[in-house]
Amino acid sequence: MNATDRTPADLLSSALAADPGRPLVTFYDDATGERVELSVATFANWVAKTANLLQDELSVEPGDRVALLLPAHWQTAVWLLACASVGVVADVAGDPAAADVAVSGPDALEAARACSGARIALALRPLGGRFPQPPEGFADYAVEVPGQSDRFVPYAPVVPEEPALIVAGREFTGAEVVERARAEATELGLTGPGSRLLSGLPYDTWEGLNAGLYGPLATGGSVVLCRNLDRLGSDALDQRVESERVTVIAR
């Protein structure tokens, strides 16, 4: 990866320039049987559309706070990088009452109503499907995002030293996310391009976010992100490790 990358958005840009067709995020939900694989290019397209939604439709500005009330999911990974692209703070499992925007999955809608700003709801259905009936007081992400531009340019440059992420009560700047992801790569077992990490960790800790997104992104690797992995038997897990060419597991 590019040694000059200072923010998570920089990491994605470098990955896109290096090999846009390689897998970046492969997502499984072992409660539903869903499997989705996103190349770097496809993931970056979702990030650009979501960043344009934040910047143009929701009028967020650098320094604003976005509460992400979402599980470990490929769409959550998209939102994390979209927030980094705009320069807003992604507050994972944060207090929606203190946020400028709340982004919620179907299980956290009531909590998200505490946000007095914009509220976005994700159905988290296979293939990014819509809610059958949009929740009252929320915009449906799957309805709002497709029409956004595929190309994103921030109105203001993202400053690496500004806050970018809050998780488990700890605040990180964009530069700290990149530096820590690189520094912890070896202990995660990420040895560089070609590393493929299977993570069953939730996204509500730094360790879960690093294994499930930032670490693989920072090292040119990829992630097999598994939700509800506890429902998968050991034989089925072994089969997945083999079929997905997993090189290291975090669970």
C-alpha cells in the first residue's frame, strides 16, 4: 500500500489504484445464508454514493458526528469509509441524541429516534434490499443511495489529524486509524497483499473494526466478514476457510 496514505479514505483510493478487481469484502450472514462479495471497485462505488448522500443530501460537514447503530455488515463497512471520505466522525454504537445523523439497522430504530437530525435506516436485506415499508421518520438507505453519483469529491479536504472514529468510548483521528491498523497487522496475521482474514468479531470494538475492515485494507489484504458465525459448525467453518482461501481467523 502507499506509504503516504494518511486517512482510511486514502487507503481505499490506493487499493482502487492498485487492483480494482480483487475481492475486498466478502460478507456472510449465517442466520440467513446470505453471501455477498465486493471487489475493491464495487466497494468504492458504494462508498462514493454514500459519501455523496452524506455531503449533498444530508448536508453534513467535517467534524459532524454520525451515530452508526449497525452490526458487523458489509454496508456498515461502506458507511465507515464514507464518513472517512467526507471527514465526519463515525461514532460506532454511539449516542444518537448527541449525533447530527443517526444510521440504524432494523434492530436499533427506536434508539435512533433520539437523534434530532437526519435518520437513515438500513434494512440489511440481501443485495442491499429495501424495507417493505420504510420506518416512519427515517429515509430508506436502499432508496436514497442508488441515485447518488459514482464519483465523490469532498467540499473540504479531509484533515488526517481531525477526529474520524469513536468506538467503545475511544476517539481516533484518521491518521491514528491508519497508523494503528498498520502497526497491529502482524499480530493479526496479516502479512501483506494476498492475506485473507476471516472475522467473526462484532464491530463495536477497535479489535473488531481492525480485523473486519481497517487491517486488511491497510495491508492490501481482504476480509471475509461473518455475522452470526456462532451458528456455523466446525466442519462448515473449515470448509469456508478452504473455499475462501482464508489465511488467518479472528473470532
